[in-house]
Amino acid sequence: MSSTLKARGALVAASLLLAAPVLAQAPQAGAPPTDAATPPAAQAQPTITKPPELVQQVEAQYPPEALAQGLTASVRLIITIADDGSVAEVLPTEPVGNGFDEAAIAAVRQFRFSPAEVDGVPAPVQVEYVYHFTLTAPEPEAGAEAVEAEQPKATLTGQLISRGSRSRVPNATVRCGDDPDAPEVMSDEDGRFTLEVPAGTCEVRVVATGFQLYQTKEELKANETTEVNFYLAPSGGGLETVVRSDRPKKEVVRRTITREEAQKTPGSFGDPIRVIQSLPGVARAPFISGELLVRGSNPGQTSTMMDGVEIPLLFHLLGGPSVVNAEFIDQLDFFPGGYGSQYGRAVGGIVEVGTRKGASDTLHGSVKVDLLDAGFFLESPITDGISVAAAARRSYIDAILPAVLPETEGGTLSVVPRYWDYQLRVDFGAKRGTPNDDTTVTAGGARSSGYIMAFGSDDQLRVVSTGPETERDLELDTRMNFHRVKGDWTYRKGAMWSVFTPFVGMDRNNIDFGLARQEGKTYTLGAREVLGIELSSALTLRTGLDIVFEHERYDVSFPAPGGIEYVPFPGAEPVGQQLEEQIALNAFDGALFLEADLLVGRFTFTPGVRGNLQTVGNTRNLALDPRLWVRYAATSRTNLKGSLGLYSQPPETFRFIPLPYGNPDLAYQRAFQSSLGVEHRITDVLNVDVTGFFNRRFNNIVSPGQLVANEGGGVFTLPYSNDGIGRAYGVEVMLKKERASATDKWSGWLSYTFSRAEDGRVGPLPQGGGGFGGDSVPDDSAYGLSPWDQTHILTMVAGYVLGNGWELGGRFRYTSGRPMTPLASGHDVYDADRNRYNATFGPYFSDRTGGFHQLDVRVDKSWRFQSWTLTAYLDVQNLYNAKNVEFVFNDYRFRREYEVPGIPILPVVGVKGSF
Amino acid sequence: MKTLLEYGGLLLLLGATACVDVEDQPSRVHDFRVLGLATEPPEFMASACELNPATLDELSEPVTYRALLVDPAGEGRPIQYTLWACADPEDRTCANESNRVLLAEGTTAPGELTLSIQPGAATLADETPLLERVQELDPYLGLGGLRMPLVLFTQAGEERVYAQKLMVFWCPAVEGMRANVQPVIPGLRVDDVAWDAEAPLELRGAGPFVVTSEDVVALQETYVVPGLRLEAVTLRESWEISWHATLGEFSPQETGGSSFGGQEGRHRTEWEPPKGAQAQEVTFWAVVRDGRGGSSWLVRRALWSP
């Protein structure tokens, strides 16, 4: 048979199968400072403003043996294109053998591209490329061409649509038959194509990156136009192609989580914030709480932001889901420490949630329903250049609970928890995928882009328990909500750029509990401006300001509490006289920052400084935070990195209310953070990062403070003071395998942290009792192991695409047990006034609970219909039902320890429909 | 907001704790216990706020000290006791010998131990009046009254209990202050039937039996104390009653009191005998505390049969 066939090299058409390029995963250290050109508000979404184009194509040699056997193949490759357009690296995603891989790689290595640009600056990128080796039929006999010319023509026109999501498929090749001489055409940005072919049967072949080969037959009548829609099946298991946008790293450690990872990591219920807990440097929070305990810091010391604006309330009611809808995020960046000068207001880590720009092709959306809530996500172009994305979610536990709660005779029992949240984003700019993506070109070569976003959440909890058989009549009514509206304007001209991010917000915080009532409102006005300029290829400067103004008002009424209004007596709490207060506070927190990237040989130095000013009432606080990062490119695959610096976090405004309910003399919480590490790219999809850290926290807020004599008489226990200190050190290891392409089945990571965290306060414990670090103190120790200390934290996360719509994910965790103080009793110590026993403890935190280990598994199954996709998932926490210990408590006489178990096996089922 | 979240976390923890079956319960008295301590009067009120010989004399009146010692499984074994007055409320066992004064010691039998003591007259080994030392060690500079810990050490067999009660010595620091009146439970009812002390009540069945106290609202005093910020703060007592029995358990085990929001509990509880128990006489104790140092108790008996 081979004798009748004529060999022919790979088709040039294959070169047109360039996928939408993505930023290279670990560019060279000497690469242009694309990160420098990426201001913080836009950091979550660097944009490829100019895709690479193939300018020099080299034909591959057909492997002789394959040729002899008449074999054909398509070799799928990942090409890393350097910032000068040369091919830096070529890797097959799935070797096909028979010499095709070697031949294709050898040819592609000689390719030459026009340099790609990211945010207007040349940058390394990766593209997926398919090299087809085909065999052609024998040369037609003489005169055949004339016959063909006389043959009547037909037109095939239509649109390529991604099956299950209705996304348009651009840059796909549409042709009739396998003949290399057959006419072919590329689909445009809307997936449309028009092909003129000889009338008759057309064996349609559609080749598109990330999609399975599409083949069908169309009968085309002479001189007629046939219009079709072809639904292409994605070759990956996910609904969307995995798009990574790892950017050049300046920070010593930045972990990036994609939307798919955020949604499909087992045990996280698809909650993006909880996925962060699976990364190195993050201690495990108790139960299913999503608290972020980063490198020895306490809860509340890690800041979470949505596109540069702080999220004031991260989780819904009582350990509920985070207020960030997973559908709305583009990706998450997590900085456990050593972050840039443009970031502040945290002495722990930073989580930056990058939101998603609305689709530019057509209307898409999804609806998700699970045990607790239901929500939707919609994205659509409005007009050319304007797109919108919106998401909302509401719980329905309040509708289910009445059916479960017991009926009370002659009384009322009502529990109404309710939450909702929303996100809305409107983007202004050119259509996605165009050379000036996200950008409007103005006169003089300057470019502007922008978007407006709103987000917020609302939590309500109403509990009413009344009746003659209840212990007491109880009425609790709380409501907390916040709203934020932000803008984002990015302006670039030449080597200068500017990003301006203003925002306004309103928070409400109401509590009614019996005679105690609080109505709190906070109005927020803030802005961030980052101005950067690339002075030379070796020096880039960035400067800016970051300001927030708050006006808080509290209208409170409550019975006079013991310990604040009078000296409490142990035991039965009396009912105090009713007090009423109206409090208003104006607060300003601002920062000026300046940093530079200086390239010296293989070194990149980034010195920076952030000056912070906080004013609340008559209080003025200043803090200066110098920081330095150094990166050394040891090899093209290995970087050494280090950082040290100071970090400041202002106390929340409400803590400044006058004595005795606040402390107007509070100062910035501070921390010294340092780290040293190495990162190495084992392969393009396999990276390892080892980082050691040492952090020292000081001036941290603790509650209560010391007992102090008031100048005008009386004695107060300061509700808060800056006596908190802490220290943490350890080593983090992260080994991550990413999916090389949509057909790559494996992804996941292994993270391990070895650390020691200490926490406490300067000076003695306050007289009259009081805890530190959020826990009660069982002895006189003012400093010791942190309650959150976990020596070993091991997490393994893996996802596997089984095919046919099935995906399987697993997460295994092991952490050392939490510190605990053992009992050392021998006699009972009874406080007769309180009717409570007092414990006699052994050395503070000299023991630990048992180690925690748990396996979570998640199975996803997708059914792709023509224009929509249905996905069902089963997320099982604690698959083998490990009896983990979350806490230890004692019986009432402190004679015996009892272990509070963690959650048992917990299956959660959810359904999601998307189009 | 943060406070509410912390309360939320606490609620979750309490919920999880509730899932753990704790064997030993305060209301089920099965071994040696000190169930209550009281002084009569519950507090002293000096005529002036300077601690001088005259006021010390006023505060040195005798006090009747009572301790409710129960030992249902002890078969009447002797109970050794030692009573100290100390200076530091944080010294729960009165271990600091330089700051303590021995008031009484001896051996007694289970039941109510009654002693006549004069804690206000106590002087330390260095001749310092104990009240002066209490004042020195008080971080609140006497704004909550001088609170002298009375620590009773008791031992029955191998079981040892240190029990502390604060004896309050007030002075009229602000207008309207009056000495505390001892709280007394006016009476108890079982399933709405009066429960007298004279004869054991007959109870039959698996229960639960609803036990209530007679209304105490009118007995709860409104009183005035010096304020830490304001001149004076007006408070109203919200009594708590703890419930104990030699068989079965009470739920709730403590009633009354007020929450942060001033929502007061009602004195209603349910007593439930254990399944499979034999008919027997059961002793019940209800100990009331007024939240400012006053305390007393009632003892009741019942003949229970399944």
C-alpha cells in the first residue's frame, strides 16, 4: 500500500493550531520585568496584548519506518517561546512514538516566532502546538486539475462551538478530507468559518487545540451555501481549558490556585479560600473552619482581598462558606510572607482573589445547588468591547430547619440562619483575544482599560426560644452585611504605567440579644494608586499610595457589664442598669510605598519601603516598613531567593472607642518576616520549592490588656493592648505537578511544612484573668507554644481525569496534634461562689492531642449536552472516618480529659449546570 | 462583628462538646463533695471606708460559717477539715503561709458543718491585720469591697477538696449601698406539688419529674456598687440555684442567672432517675447563690420507686 502513497511532511496548516498562548511558567530571571509592569490591582490578570506569530516554519522529516508502514500521527507539543521569539523549549504532552515525536521536536526547535507581549512588554509565553504527519494520495492524472476547475463549487459556512459550554472555538482548522491539497480555512474569533469546496460529499475534519478531532460528512450542493454549527468536544475532562497565568515571581513565595483547582480540590466544598489551607505554611484550622493560620500567625492576621480591596468578612455564618463565589474567581494568589511594599495591613500572609472577566463571545452561565445554598453565575458581552460577569448565592437552610426542629408545647423555637452574597463586574475594553485585549488605544500611543466591580454579602441569624419549659426565654437577632464598589483604571504609555483603584463601601453590623442591642454602621472610602516606570532594562521603579478612610457609628444599649462598669463578683451574674451609648469614630489609614527592581547580572534586587500612617480620633500611629527581596538565577531552571522586612497591621477601628470599651492608645501591630529558599523547575509541569522562614511578631493586639488605674479614679481592665508577641520558624516544601494540556490527566501537589510557632504577651498576665492568643490560659505562662502550633503539616492533593466526563480527586492530610496542657490533679479545688471547680494543670502546653489524618475524595461526573453541561459531584470528607481529636476538655471537677472528635465521614452532593 | 464570630465558634465547640458523653455530672452526687459554703451574715458593711481600728472593730464581728459536706458513699466516715482566712483570692488553696490565718480545724461528719469564726479580726504572723493585706493585694483597690478568701480544706478518706468562699467587707463608698441579705429559697415544688422538708415525698415512675422553686423574683435585691467609670452602678440580683441528688441527674443542673443580654433563667429543672435503678430514698439539695456572696441551701428527701 505504501507504494501507492506519497509521503509528505507536516502541514503548514498545523502551525495555525497555536492555542491561545499562556504566560511561561517560570521565566528567566533576566527577563524583562513583566511583573514590574504589572501593578498589584492588575496582578491577578496579566494580559497577553500581542500573541506570538510563526514567522519561520521548518518542515519535519517524516520518520522512514513510519512512512514504510504507512503510519500517520499528530504530535501535540508545548512550546516555550522566549521573549525574543526564539524557541526556548519543546516538550511533547503525550508521546506518540514511531519517531514522530523526535521529528516534530527537531523541526519545531528551528521555528521562529514574533515576540509575544504581555501588558505591552515582550515576555516569554507558552503555546500548544499540534504537528500533523499525514500521507497523501497518489498524484492525480494529467488533466484532472482541469476537471476539478470545471467542477461546480459549494460553500460550507458555520460556527464552531464548544460542546457543553457554547464557547466559540477560534483558530480551528476546518477542511474537507485528509488531502493536504484540500481547501481549508481557520475559524475566526467568534468561531465562524466559510469554506469553498467542490460540490459533493465533504468529509469534514475540524482540528482545534484542546478539542477532540471532529469529523462528519456534509452533502454540499452545487452553487449553494450550507450553514452548519459544529459542536466540538473538549479533549480535557474539565469544562474549560486550564489556563495558567503564572507570572514572574518577585515575592519569595507566591502560590497560585486556578479556578479549577479551587473548585475541585476535595474536602474544600469547592470553596476557594479553604483550598488555601492545603498549601505549605498554613496550619490546619479546627473542624471545617476556614481560618487562615499562616506561618505562626493568629486568626485575623492574614488579609484577604478581592482585586486589591479587602474583604471585610470572609466567611458566612458559623463556619459557613466563604463570601467569594468560586465561579467568579479567575485565580487565587497566596503570599505566606515576604510580599511587596504595595501590600500592607497584615502581619501574617496575603490572599489575593483575582476575579473573572466576563466572556466576550456569548452568554454563558451556570447554576449550582448543594446542601446549604444555591447560586448562579452569568457572563456575557453587552456590546462590542463591554462584557459583564455576575454571580449570586443564597442559602436555604432557613427553609429546611423548621421541618427539623422539634415542636415545643406552649412555646416557640425558631432558628433562622440566612446568607447571601453577590459579585458583579463590568469590563470596558476590546474583545478578548484581540491584540489589544482589555485595552483601548488612545491618541499618542497611550492605552487605557478598566472595569467596575461590586461585591458584598449578608448574614442573618435569628434565634427565638420561648415557653414555660425552656431554661430561659432567648431572643437573638443578628445581621451583618457589607457592600463594596470599586473601579479600576489602568493607563499605559511607553515605559510608564498607572493603575488607579478607588472604592467605596458600607458595612452594617446589628445585634439584638435580650436587653443588649447594637447597631453599627461603617462607611469606607479608599483608593490605591500605583505608578511605575521602567527606567532601563535593569531598573524599574514603582511607587504609589494606599489609603482608606472609615467612618464608624455605633448605637448601643446594654445592661452594665461586670469587669467594665463594676468589679464583678464570681458567680451569678446580676442584671446591670441599662446603659446607652452613641459612638462615632473617624479613622484614616494610609501608606506611601516605593520599590525598585534592580538587575545586576544574575541577581535581581528589590528594595522597598512602605510608610504607614493611622489616625483615629486623636491617636496618630506611624510605622515604617523597609523590605528587601533578592533573587539569584543560578541556572535557567533554578532560582535562589530571599527576603526580609517589616510589616504592619493597623488595629481595627472599633478597638479605638473610648475606655473602658476600647483603647485609644493602640499602635500598629508589627512583624519582622524573613525567608530564604530555592525553586527548581524539574520539568515544565513539575516544580519544587523549598523555603525556610523566620518571623517575629510584636506589638500584636491581645485581649484583655492590663489592669490600670484611671487618672480620674477607678480601675480599668484595658480591653485590648499591644502586648502580644510571637515567633515562628520552619521550612516549607511544595512539589507541584500541573496539567500540561487539556489532555494531561494528572495534576496535584504535595506540600509539607515543618514549623514551630510561639505566641504570648510581654509582661505578666493581666490580673483578674484573661487569655492570650484567643485561648484561656490554664496557668501563669505569658508566653509559650502557640495554640495553633503544628510541627508537621503534610498535604497531598491529586486530581485525575478518568475520561468520559469522570474526574477523581483526593486530598490526604496529616498534621501534628494541637498543643494541650495536661491535668495534674490530686485534689479538687472548688470555688463555692461560682459553683465551679478550678483546674490544677501541669506544664503549659507540654502535651499534644493525637495527630490528625484524613482522606477526602471527590468525584465529578459531567454530562455534556449540545449546548450545556450538567455536572454532579460527590465530595466525601474523612473517607475512612478517622477519629481525629479537635479539642480536649475536662469534666467539671477536672479529673478526666475528654476528647472532642472532629467531623466524621461527611459526604456532600452537589449539582451544577452550565452553558 | 468579631465578637459574634467568636461566639459562633464557641457555639460550634459547645455543640461538639455536647456530643461527648461525660460520665461525672455535678448534679449526681456519688462521692465526697462540698456542695455549698455560706456565711451569716453574707457580708459586713463598715460605717466608713478608711481601714482604721474603729472600722476594723466593726468588721470583726463573729460570723457563722456553714459548709454543706456530703458523702453518700462514705458510710458516715469522719471528715477532717481545716479552715483558713487568706489574703489573695488567686491563692485557691491558701498555700501562702505568710498570708493566711488558721480559723478552725477538726473532724466532723457528713452534713452541715457550722463554725463560728471572726475573719475580720484575723491578724497575720507579723501582726498585720489580714484585711489590710487583702487590701494591699486587691488590684481593684477595694472598689469591689475587700474580698477575703475563706478556704476550707476537707478530707474524707483519700478524697481531698479545697473549697474557697469570698467573705465581703464593704463600706458605703457610694450612696445607697446596703449590706447584702442572705438569699433563701422560699420553697420547692415537684410536678407542681409543694415539697416540704418534714417528710420524704413519694415519687413513682421513670420521670422526668419537674422540680421548681417558689418564685424568687420579689426576693432578689436591687443594690448599688461603686462604678469603675460611673459614680455608682445599680444592679439587680439574679439568683442561681444548683441542683443535686444522690440518684439520677438534673437537667439543667443549674437554673436562673442572667445572660449578657439580661435574659434571666427560670428556676425549673427536670430530675430523671437512671434506668434500672431500685426503689430507694433519695436526698436532694438545692443551693442558691445571689451573685454577691450570699448563699444558702435546702435539703429534701424523696422515696422513689420505678
